[in-house]
Amino acid sequence: MDDERPDVLTIGRLAHRTGLPVRTLRFWSDQGAVPPVARSAGGYRLYDAESVARVELVRTLRELGLGLDDVCRLLSGRTTVIEVADAHVAALDAQIRSLKVSRAVLSTVAKRGSTVEETALMNRLARLSAAERKQIIDAFKEEVFGGLDDPRLRDRIRTYSIELPDDPTPEQVDAWIELAELVRDPGFRARLRTWMELNTTVPGQGRPPGASIWWARQIVQTVAEVRRGGVAPEGPAAAEVLSELFGDADRAAVLRSLEAGIEAGAEQYRRLVARVRGQDASPDATEELEWLARALRAADQT
């Protein structure tokens, strides 16, 4: 019989030669990826040595993620390897981006111990389109910064953007989730607006005394050095530091601005923006700012 010839393979022998299940080979054969070269007298599929090579090729293409439709088109000459490879590289890139987002969301869920509802919200925030993310940030900017009468501030806000890149790292996605939750919080917006009003220059007047704390990082660096030296905020050495930093400025106004910024969470916001942008944020200055606030309160009581 034909199926007993050594140069002819039944589907069972083909399975043995290739190490694949008969069921898989039958499915590939039905789809046209590995068609039989002949049929036996009893109607059974027959294959040859070239069929073995074709099975190996199909297996390789399948391992690379190609669907059987693409495999059949490729093997029939209706498309080229280059065209199929380009299409699948694009598909894999999209899949990788999606997996990164999924990993970041799940990592955040595990870290926070989130509920199902919180998990769903974080997933939606992480998968927003660029236009949807921009809409959230624009609404936040308008509520917090809109109408402030300071030309320099208006210029900065006009060009101010918080954009998640097309291929973000898990850390950037995690930061975006936290930032999006923060800027959508009405309480945070109100606190930040109050802080901004205290730090915005009024026409005809000088710059508010407390504004320099947030825009000049050397103040934070000075306080950090003082803290490392063991200086207590309530001691005389701290009073000398305040004189060096603020001179004869209105200390009460400085303290109001500082307390408003701490209460608003301005430092957390600053660091989240830097993380979303993939920038190296300066160290968390919360402890330095709180030390400064204690020093100003102590000086006010003396």
C-alpha cells in the first residue's frame, strides 16, 4: 500500500517525526497550512519529506505569534515575510505596551491593597487616550491657575504639560494613576488654588515673601544641610538660618504660604509630575519644609 512506502508518511508517522500531536497536524492540514500530498486508497492523508520541512516552518511561524491565516498567506506566496514581520512587530509593540500598563496597574493594586472598585478606576485611568489625559490636565490647570493675574505665571502655565509617553515605563504609569487621582480631587484643587493665590504676584506689589520657598530649591538644600547638622527648629541657630533665608521679609506671610503648600500637598504633586515625565525628581523635601514651618512658628513666639 502507498501508506506503507518509506517515502510516504501517514499523519501518524508525520506526528511521530515532528513530535506534534495528530490533532494539531490535522487542524493545520484542514486549514491548508500543511496540505497532504496525496490520499491513500482508503482516503487517508499522506505526506512526504517536504511535508516534514513544511511542518517545521509552520511551527516556527506559529511560535513567533503568526495566526494560521497569515501562515497560509505566506506559504502560498500571497504575502512576503517582510510584510508579515512588519505587521507582527507592530502588533507585538502594541501588546507589550498593553502588558506594561496591566503590570503597572496590578503592581499598584498589590501595593495599595485596593478594592475591586479602585482597581477598575485605576485601570480606566491608566488606559485613557492622550486626548483624554490632556482633558483631565487642562481642566485641572484651568481651575487651579486660571485667572491668576501674573504674566510670568500665565506664560509658564500656557506651555506647561504633563504627558505620558506612548511607551511608558511601569513607574510612569504608576505615577500617572496617582497623579490623575490627585488632580481630579476637588479638595486638592481647592487647596492648591489657595496656595497659588498666596504665591501669585499682585499688580503694583512685590513678589509674595513665601513664593521663593517653592521655586528656589536652594532654600530646601540649605535647610537639609542644617538638619543634617542637628540644628533644632526651635533653637537660636534656626533663627539665624531664617534671617539668612528671608532677611526682613514678612515672616507671617512666609509661614502662611509654607503651610498652605504643605497642606495642599504641593511637594507630592511636584514629584508625581516629574515621575510621569520620566525625569529625575529632586529628593522629597517634605521633612525640610516641615522643619522650616516649625522654625517660623517658633520664631513668631519669641
